[in-house]
Amino acid sequence: MSRWIASQRVQSKADQVVSLFQFARSEAIRLNLPIVACATTIKTGTGTGTGASNTCSDFEASSSMQGMIIWKDTQLNNNFVADQTIRTVAVNQNGTDSKITSKFAVFDNTGASVTGVTRIGFMPSGMMGWYKDNSWSTGAGYVVFTLTDTKDNTLVRKVLIDPSGKSVVCNVNTPQSDYCLDK
């Protein structure tokens, strides 16, 4: 029973991440603004301290992020402004009892790994892009988020974002399934 619960937890978080990215893409198109996603710290407790923190961390620097935040880049400068936050998804809460680990990977259109990517974003065209070396690259490849149960590393779900900005939870029928495999 506990394995089933863990499996459902990983699947649920993968579904939440996909929903976050689908929403970010639709908001980028609707608002005609870039919508940026980054790692964030999730606060716990009650009162005014509950919810996401007002920080935006680089994905590569957050090997086991607590959550993700999306925000609208109204200044078009990739500088996070807390009052531009649109939505947050908690992957793990604060504390020492993390249930899920996460891994972020970027691949160019040839399948080669891309390093140094700090944030991803959705452009007004709906295309997905990544931020690296102080500039955006759009439509240049794929992003894969891997979510794994901390106690059973066989319970894994991968979220794939393709160059067009479409997000899916990987399975054997995913057209770009090569990117869903361990590389």
C-alpha cells in the first residue's frame, strides 16, 4: 500500500508540474508577455508566512527544489519581481522529510545536453525557451524534469516540454520518447 501511495504522489506532482507549464504557456499567449519559470522555496506554517517565498532561484542551482513559480516578465529583463507572480507549485515542503527529488535537464534539437540554463520561459508565440548566458534561446530543444520518490528510486515520472511549449508526462507513447529516457 505504501508503494502505491508513493507512486500516486510522484504522478500527482508530475501532473501538477505539467499543469503549471500548460498554464504558463497559455498566459504568455493571452498576455502577450514572456512567462518565466524558476525554482522557489516553499514556506510552511500558518499566517502570513504560508505559501511561496518571494525568491526565484536558478533551476541548475536547485538540485532538489521545493517548488516552482511562474511570473510575468513585464519589464522584459528576466529580473524577478514578486508582485508579478502568477502561480506556484509545491514539489516538497520545507523541512527534512522531502518525499520527492527533482532533476532538471535541457537538450538541444540534436539531443546533446545543454548546461548553464538557469530558467525556462514561454514566449508570446507559445514557444518554450531557456535562459543561458544572459540571453534567451527559443525553440532550440527540450526540457525534462525528472521527479523521483526519495525512498524508492524506481518510482520516477518525467515531464517533457518540447520546443513548441507543449508539456506532457512522459510515457512509452510520447512522440519524443528518446528525451524521456535516461541519458
